[in-house]
Amino acid sequence: MGVSTVTIQPMRSLLPHHITDLFCWVDELLPPSISSPNGGRPASLAPSEVVTMLVWNALVIRQATLKDLHTFIAMYHRGDFPGLPKYSTFVAHCHRALPQCIALLEELLVDTAPVRIMDATMLPVCKLQRADTHRVARMLADFGKNHQGWHYGFKLHTSIDLSGKLAAVAFTPANVYDAQLMPKLLNRHATIAVGDRLYGARVMGERIHERYGTIVIAPPHPKQRRKIASPWQIELLNLRPKIESVFDYLKEHLHLVTSFARSVTGYFVHYIRILLAYQIMVLSLA
């Protein structure tokens, strides 16, 4: 089996009325305990409406900021959301909808995938030369280094199945070592996990096998001159570029990396809505 990558095919053409279908689908999937009001003055937008707008924009026009998203909805979907408030209130609604977005993403993860590919990618919150003056994510972001050099921000850890669907995701500061997040990316459904050489630590591999029964496959360390591998292990190792293709699509096509957020919550509203849009796209192709 040669090197293979994930090819994301475009979704069927989305028409304006499909936003109603998306809203009905989101409203059915959100847990009742989350989507129901908690009393007090009724909100101008229901949580399912906010999640629908966030996902729809990421699927259709892929704007980078909530300001552009609000303008887009006001211009083209005012009839669908007659309760759309002014921008500042809309931002507050989006921040409050973060738990609903996370719940929906968790619902869509293919967490029963038996074979998974693991990796992590940097999510800079600003350019490196501005890191010392960056204030928005100062309490959480950190410096991290990979083959591309130094970055300041967060790191997205994820595992996917062999067709590119997200199986698990986790966020950390950029300085967290990739292999430390394996317990978050795997579970008892995962029988085989494939990663780069950063996931080949013997101690963590034994811990994962003891906890989940998962076999971790990783390339040998450069200092290891010999390491026995069967043909099926080599075939799985050759599939590792699939997750690089996923990261490339998230960053280059869905604009996962951003520096426009003005709060930590704003950053994660953006990250989660992009991951939601991606997962919906790949599930629609299944």
C-alpha cells in the first residue's frame, strides 16, 4: 500500500433554505438539558440558532471573524433569525453557546473507530515577534517548537479514523508533548493507534496497552538502527500522511488558525465551529 492522503470532496451545493434543515438537525442533536432555558429573561436567540449560524457560516462562506459572520447573517438570513441582536449581544450569545458546540462535536466524533492515526498541530495566536506583548491568551498560551520552528499559542491534538473523520480532539498549550495526550485520544474501542516517532515512547505505549489494550505503532527513533516491523505495520505507518491532509484542510481551507479573537473563549468558539464544520463535511461523504 503506498502513501495515501485524505481527499475532501466538496459538499453538495448548499442553498439558502438548507439552513432550516441544519437548524432542525442541530436542535435534535443538542442535549435537552443544555438547549433548554434556565429561567430569567428569555434570550433573543436559542442556543440551537446560535450553533446553526456558527456552523452554517463555516460551511458556506468561511469567514474568519464573528463580525463578518454577524454581517453575513444580517444581510442574507435576517428572515431565518428575526431575533438577531446587535453585534455585541450576538458575540455574548456565541460565547455562551460554546458548551453546546462542544457537546455537538462530542456527539459527532467517531469514538468507536478501531484504527486511529494520531498527531498534533500548532495553533499560533499571534506572530512570534508579537508574543511578548500578546495579552488575550497570556494565561493559557505558551511557546512550543516543531519542525517548522517556534510558535506561541495552543496545540490541537487529534486522532482520526482511516477515512479522515475526527475520533478525538484535545487542546493544550503549545509546549505540551504530543505523547502525553494519548490517553485523551484513545479509548477501549481503539485496538491500533498509529503516530509519528513522538508517540513511540515505550513507557507510554505500555501504559496505553494496559489501560485500553491498544497497540501503538510508531516509526523507530533516529538512533535506533534496527526495529522489526511486519508488512501490515509498515502499511499502517504509510497512512500517517492522512492526518497531515486533515490539518492542511483545517488550516488552509477552513481557516482554523486565527489571531482575531479578543478573549480565550473567542478563540475556542472559532476552533470548535471549524472542527464542527469539518466533521459534518466528512460525515456527509460517508
